[in-house]
Amino acid sequence: MRRQFNRRKFLLYGSLTFGSSLFLKACANNSPTATESPVASPAAATAGGTIKVGILHSLSGTMAISEKSVVDAEKLAIKEINAAGGILGKQIEAVTEDGASNWDTFREKATKLIDQDKVSVVFGCWTSASRKNVKPVFESKNHMLWYPVQYEGQECSKNIFYTGAAPNQQIEPSVDWLLKNKGKEFFLVGSDYVFPRTANTIIKAQLEALGGKTVGEDYLPLGNTEVTPIITKIKQALPNGGVIYNTLNGDSNVAFFKQLKGAGLTPEKYPSMSVSIAEEEVKAIGVEYLKGHYAAWNYFQTVDTPANKKFVAAFKKEYGENRVTNDPMEAAYIAVYLWKQAVEKAGTTDIAKVSAAAYGQTLDAPEGKVTMDANHHISKVVRIGQVRQDGLFDIVYATPTAVEPVPWNQFVKETKGFACDWSDPAKGGKYKKV
């Protein structure tokens, strides 16, 4: 029987990522030549008047609390595009698979979508563990994945386009803000897999460089709800209060925030900054447990742009007035549109040509104008929000302009000075800047 969670594999991914090299962008600009872009897929899924695309997220298991809504956003984008005439005169046909919060299942389903369903592209994954497990599949088969969630960086694959934040577009600015506004002592808590461990490596290096202090660090296996020991450690390490930096994912957050409040660790003295809790999770956990705490994202439902008002109205019309939008949903929604623009510019679903056409693509997104860089990441405004009584976020900080993405972290010594540029075959996924 397949186990839904395998802690040894989580730790293996973490250790592999911590090795000697530390784990190992409406169309606008002309696309650069991309000789190292993925070669054409063996089969273009455009027969029969449709273009088949894959959707691969956890519809069951511990991550379903976050990923189901992302699927809704992707399907909304597809429905809108089809209603407007489709792409290249064809309708988009979505093939949806459940990764079931199991990383082996993600790999199996990715293989099926490419080999059996012969999709032209896959929109999918949430956790870095799932992304890292399917990454070799997309690379070996020269296929294309659009990944919509903020992540730990330290990666730049020619087969993946990342529409969530790199650490310099979420984690690093939030640490800066906390140091200036909330305190210098940090307790780090996260789920036990590659994203939280890598994120915390970056945070510790940043705190050391900027005069902050890491007073504690602890992890829970994904899906685990035994949070009492961590609460005890936080109280011991921060007896007079301090910052809690939270990289827990999935429904572990439910137990964590309920017990945090139960132990009297309120946001007035123990403000938490989360990077995986957004409007959907606030609703699921309970606003009474999260009011006053913070989250760092690039998008909140409360962003005041015409494009966002249109997006929120369309989402609620499709799924119900009680539904909320959030950052990963928006990043997934715009991923479909950015891919569409690249296909239209390329005039084909050929993966090498679509990949090259993606560079320089711009979109008036709900979060603000975004641009796809040749490093397969997009520029993004950084925002920090505070949970309010209605479960939405008051935006308490935002960068004045979009921040350019930096996949290879510049605080971590093993990757300092490195960059990524898939438009230049002499540079590729990792090169040392002069």
C-alpha cells in the first residue's frame, strides 16, 4: 500500500538539496533566442480541435486544503480563454489529475499526463517536494511545467516556469520588515521537507548578516498535528515575546495556530509571519486564531487594481460569493494566461518555441504588471498583509515597484553571485555573474 507520507523521503529531498552547491514574464518584447530551451515535445496535443493541458495538484490528503482552490483558478482561466475563442483557433481541454499529497503519485501522474494524455503543458504542484519529484520527468521528456507557488529558490530549470515568488520576492523582504518593525529575535517553525528547511537556511543567513538572531528552529512532518512540543520550545526561547517565522504547510497550521492562541502566544507579543497561509487557509483555520498575524505574499484579495476587481468578481461569479482568492490562485491563474500569450506568439504549441516566446511576456495581472524573465521567473510586487476580522488582509507594506526575481540566493555563500539565463546558451541555469 502506498503511504501518503514518507518522512524518510522528505528528509532525503532535504539532504540532497543541502549538498555541496546547497541543494542543487498583451505580449510585449521580442523573445531572445533560446537554443537551450526544451526541444519539441514528441507529440503536440492539438488534434481534434482542442489543445490538451494537464492540471496536477493535490485534491486529497493534507495539501488539499490549499491546492483545490488553485485548480479552481486554473480552470477559470481556461474557461475564460475558451469563451474568448481559445488559442490558435482551438479550445483548451483540461486533463486533471490528483497528486494526493504524495510525491511518488505526483511523479506517476506527471508521466501519465505527458505520455498517455499527451498534453501540451502541465500546470501543477504546490510543495517543493512534489515539484522536485516531477522535475526529472519534465526534464528527461523535454516537457513544460508551470509552477504557481512561492518557493525556496536555489533552482532554475529550463523545463519549469515559476509564477510564484522567489525568496527575494517574499521571504527576504518580510524578514527585513520584521527586523525593522517587530523585533530581532526569531523562532523558525516549518514542515519537514525541502522548502521550509531551505527557506530557514536563507533566513538564518540573512539574520546573521543584518544583526538579527535565530533563537530556535523546529520542524513537523507534513500533516503532523503534534505541535505542543514546538509551542513549549517557543515559550522557552522567547519568554518575553518575539517573532515566529512560520513555514508550515497544509493542515498542520490548523493545530499550530489553535494551540498558539491557547497557550497565550498572541500576535501582540508573538507576531507570526507566514509564507504559506493566505485567505483560503485563514478561512479554513478560523479567523479567531489568525487575526493580527501576518503573511508575506505578492497578491492579496484586497489589492486595489482594476484587474484584480475583475478577477475577484469573475471567481466569485463562477464559484460562489463566499469564496476568496489568494496568491497561489492568482499565480496559477496568470500562469495559464502567460502560457496562452507565449503559444500565440509562437504560433504553435511546440515546447521549444513556446518557451522562447515566453521570455519578455507581460501581463496586467491582478497583482500588478508582471514580466517573465529569461530565468523563467516573473517580476512581482512584494506585499505584507495582516489578518483582519473578516479573514482578509490589510496590506501594511508593499514595494513601490515590481521586484526582479533572483532564483539563486545571494545571502547563502554557496550560491552568492550566481544567476540564471536560459536565453543565453553560455549561461543557462546557473552561471557566475561577473
